[in-house]
Amino acid sequence: MKFASDNNGPVHPKIMEAIVRANEGHVPAYGGDDLSRAAIEKVRDVFEAPEASVFLVPTGTAANALILGSLTKPWETVFCSNFAHIHVDECHAPEAFTGGAKLTPVGESIDKFNAMELRTAISAFSPDNMQQSAHGPVSVTNVTERGTLYSLDEVSEIAEVCRVAGVPLHLDGARFANAAAALGCSAAEMSWKAGVDAVSFGATKNGAMAVEAAVIFDPARAAEFRRRQQRAALVFSKSRYLAAQIDAYLTDGLWLETAGEANRLAALLEAGIEGIEGVEFAFPREANMMFVWMPRFRHRALMEAGAYYYIEAGELQGDDPHEPLLGRLVCDWSVDEAEIAKFADVAQSARP
Ligand SMILES: Cc1ncc(COP(=O)(O)O)c(C=O)c1O
């Protein structure tokens, strides 16, 4: 009953096999090998963007911080949601990698903002006021940090505000595949066709060992990326092993297969616990992650039975068995359906 994170799951066997296949002899380092070139071409193919600049990095934080570093001047502000990973979970890497740019949370809700809220946030900074931040990039996350989705229309509306303001739009796609599978759209539709300028294209949470692709559609905007990557100590010399992962991930649609499976398993988990007394979903489950209010006694029974997941609000220790605590449940492709059934069973049969 392991539902703590899609980072906690195993590497997909096809990706592990690809790493082992790449482990043969000497090849040029630093991206000069055939496999690295082929993997980058594959990313361009999947995004239908033959001109895009693509860089392989080992973590999502690296992709976000290096892309934002390339798109942002130190005196600009990046607009993002209240709970954006770049804002609350990257220990100021975006601020550091942009040379001190500010991050400005947009809107009321913690998972998403809309075009109108973005327009209001941008208009609070006057381009003529030299004492304020200048307008910088906008960053959205899809799947959002609260497990919800931006629809393609919502992204297009945000992109239009960006176009009018003259700022680029970045997409944190740590769970890009889960969003694409849930929305039933292509990588191009989810990104540049909707007006996105740069994507942190995640793979690690969805079956890879450690690789994400930073995709910047206009190469002119990517001119500094490689130097920033070197300066940040984020150039992987044996790049064939990053490339092997991305190559296998994008071969025969594996990325959509694993994401679709993770989403399906999350839907099963949702169906298993919804309707149980005291169970309430804090956000609609739209992909592979959900946030669930449950009384303390149900959480305790689950933990005692071996379930592992994070409590996001409230304490497991406490006197009132009925006090609602917020749990975060995430599925990756490898979750066992029997474990889902067991989780639902324990949650249902728990007693205060
Ligand atoms: C939305 C989002 N963006 C970025 C990241 C960063 O990933 P990493 O831990 O690989 O730096 C995560 C990881 O949890 C995430 O959830």
C-alpha cells in the first residue's frame, strides 16, 4: 500500500534494459555520442518541433531552474501559482539560477490560476516603474501540484495574456505524460500549439531513473542554457545513460502507456475510497494524484496496516479520532491493484 509518491516507484524494466544496452565500450562524453543525438531527435519528433533546443538533465528542479534562468532577467518576476513547485519546493533554485529574480504567486486557488487572475497580477507591476520588478515569464504546472489539470483552453488563454504582456510561458511538466494521457492530447498540443515556449518534460516520476528534458521551442531563447548548465554543475558527462532513458521512454509510446496506467490505477483508488464515511476529496482527481480528507482513525488504521503516504495537513498523533487529516495519495504505473483493494478495505473497515 505504497502511495507516497511516483518518485518512490521502480524504474520501468524497458528503461533499465536500455541503460544496460548503452553500457557497452567507450563513446564520446558530454552529448557527443550517437545515442544522445538520437534521444534529442526523438524528443523533437514527439513534440513535432524539429528546431527545438533540447537538453537532458537529471532532475526536475534542474530543468525548471535552468529554463527559468535562461528566460528571466534578475530584475524580473516570474508569475506562478501559490503552490507551484518552483515557489515552495525548490529551496529558491529558480531565484538562485535567475540571479535573484522574484517569484509572484497568482490568484486565490492553490493549484491553478486563470487568465484573468494572471492579467491582474501582471498589471500590478508597471513597466515604467523602475522601483518595481519587471514582467518576467509565467510558469504553469500540468498536472498541477494538487493533482488537477489545466485544460488546453485554459493554457491557451494564459498564453494569450503572456503574448500581450510580451513574456514567455514555461510549463513545469514533471507529470507531463500523466496530463497528456488524461487530456488525450499530443505533446505538441499540450505545449507550443497552446502557446507554451518552454517545457520541463518529466520522465523520472513516470518510469525513468533520473532524467528530464528541458525543451525550449525558440533556439534563440536557449542560447545561454548550456553555459548555465555547466556553471550549475549539471552537465552529466556520461550523457548516454540519460539519453538511453529518454530514448526508451519515448519508444513505442512507453511514456503514455505508463502514464495512462498510473492514471487508471489512481482512478481505481479513488473509486475504492469514495463514499466511505468522512472521506472527502480536497480537489478533483484528474490524473495520478489525489488529496483526501479522512478522519484520523482511518489514517491510523491504514498506517498500522502498512500503508505509506504523506499527511499534508494535521497530525497523525492526536486525541480526536474523528478530526479530518489531509492525505496525499499518488499512483505510478507499478502499483498493484490488490494493494489498492486492500487500502480501500482497511479504510472502510476502520473503527474509531
Ligand atoms: C510539479 C513538480 N515539479 C518539479 C519537481 C522536481 O523534481 P525533482 O525532485 O526531480 O527535482 C517535482 C517533484 O516532486 C514536482 O512535483
